[in-house]
Amino acid sequence: MPHHSATLNQGLQYDRQIAYWLFFSAAVIFGMILLGGVTRLTNSGLSMVDWKPIMGVIPPLTEADWQGMFLKYQQFPEYQKINLGMSLEEFKYIFMYEYLHRVLGRLIGIIFIVPFLFFYFTKRIKAGLTPKLLIMLIGGGFQGLLGWYMVKSGLVDNPHVSQYRLTAHLGAAVLIYSFILWTAFDLVNPTSQQPSGIKNFSYSLSVIIYLMILTGGLVAGTKAGYAYNTWPLMGDSFIPAGLYSTAPAWLAAFEDITTIQFNHRIFAYIIIGLILTFSFKALRAKIEGPIKIGLYCMLALLFLQVTLGISTLLYHVPVPVAAAHQVVAVALLSASLFVSHCLRNSTAKN
């Protein structure tokens, strides 16, 4: 019996070690999403015109290296159509954002692969967890390929990346991040008694926040945030002229900047209503412990996110505010996932 108890304790210790590693990996991906937003907002994403997974880690080290890199950039549409006459110093500024974004992506790979191999070969990974970790690993590799696929769309005649590819790249990053977070919660989140009637509501909330982030990707990819810099009206009215005016109409949700910004705003109003309703139901049902803290975090992040969203519009998309708006959306999703997991991992309370 003592031997069984010692084995159980050791298993719990290993679970905690893996959970801390996964939380750290998720935190770095969170930083990667923030850096990706800054890279986009500073129009730096097309400054590196080739993809070298290994040698690309080495930045230009000499003036000749910088001149060579700049010469490559000058052969592509962004320089020729938007940045003609740009100086080498200006190029260095945008290059470094994209370079750091790519290097951090490779660093995430190392942060994930090395501990995974250690945990695997020391037999610390419990049954059923290895396939999930492999999915994360494969997802990370796919995300790197998707990032280059996105950049390639802006290296042709039109020097802007496809909003579809940008949204897919952002959506995949957030999905991988969420899966890592959820798996880490599985390892450390204890069972507790909580009301069961709001469980499905919490799942729906997490899904709709994720969809909201995707609509934000479309706003970013089409620069729809610059179209109407007023709030609560869009121009002179709440419902702007020209909404869904494309043929076919459904295409406007993905390609018409007026419709894209309008949809993003409507998603925000829906989420505000749903989170407030959910919070009222949860508090009325007398949730307890960490889940209550998670709920308060969700409400605080909602308030911050709304403030940042309105400020992004009114101040014509300033880089720090817009980047914070993107990353706080992911933080809001994180809080929602925590609440959802607490309810999933609970036993029904009378």
C-alpha cells in the first residue's frame, strides 16, 4: 500500500511538472501572438522575402549583409508600390520585427521539443497524454508553414497579405494555445463541487470568443479598422450604408471593409451581453473557489477589452493600443477556458 501511495504521488508530481512546462509554452505563444500583432501593425511582415528555417536564424551581421537583404526587398512589390525611397535604417526597423517574430517561432519549437523528449524518455508522461502532445508538436510545425504561406500572398502583385491566410494563421495560433492551456488544466485542476446548469453556456461562451478573435483577424487583414473611426455610430448611423452590398452578399463578411467592421462590432455587443448574463447566472448559482476568481477575471478583461476596442477606433489604430486589444482578446478567451474547465471538471452541486 505505501508503494502504491508513493507511485501515485510521483505520478502527480510528474503531472505538475508537465503542466508547468505547458503553461510556460502557452505563455510564450501568448507573447508570440502579441509580437505577431505588432509586426502586422508596423507593416513589417513582408520585410523578409524568403524563408530559411535553419539559416534564417542568423540575422544580417555586417553592413554588406544588410545591403544584400535590402536589395532583395527592393525587388518585391511592397517596396516598389508602397515604400519606394525607403532608407536602409527604415528597412532595418521593419526587418527586426519580422525577424524576431520568426526567431521566437523557432524558439517555441525548442521550448516544446526538448522537454517533450525528456519527459517521454524518462517515462513521466501518463497514458493518453502523448498523442495530445504530438498533436501540439505537429500543430506548431503546421503553424510555421502557414505563416510562410501567408507571407507569400503579399509577395506578388498586391503587397498585402491575404486576409484569409492571416485569419487562418491567427486562428491556428490561438487554437494551439487554447489546446495547450486546456491540457495543462487537465493536469492540475482538481475536482470541485459547482453548479452544473451553466456548463454548456460556458462552452458556448468560449467558442463565440474564439469566433470574435477570427473576425478581428479579418479586420486586421483588410485594415477595416481604419474605415470608420467613430463610436457607437459608424459614420452617421449605427447601421452604415452599403452593408452586405457585394454579390453574392455573403462574400461581404470576408471582403467588404464596412461589413467586416460592422460584424466585429456586433460580435462584441453579443459577447458583452452573453458574459454579463453568464456571470449573473453563475454568481446566482453560488459558484465557489478558483472558478469565482476566474469569473471576476473574465469580467475585468471584458471591461478592458471593450475600452481598448473603442480606443483603437477613436484614435485611428495606434500600434500599442491595437496590439493590446488583440492580446487581451486572447487573455479573455483564457479566462473563459479556465471557467469552462472548472465546470467540466466539477461534480454537480445541489
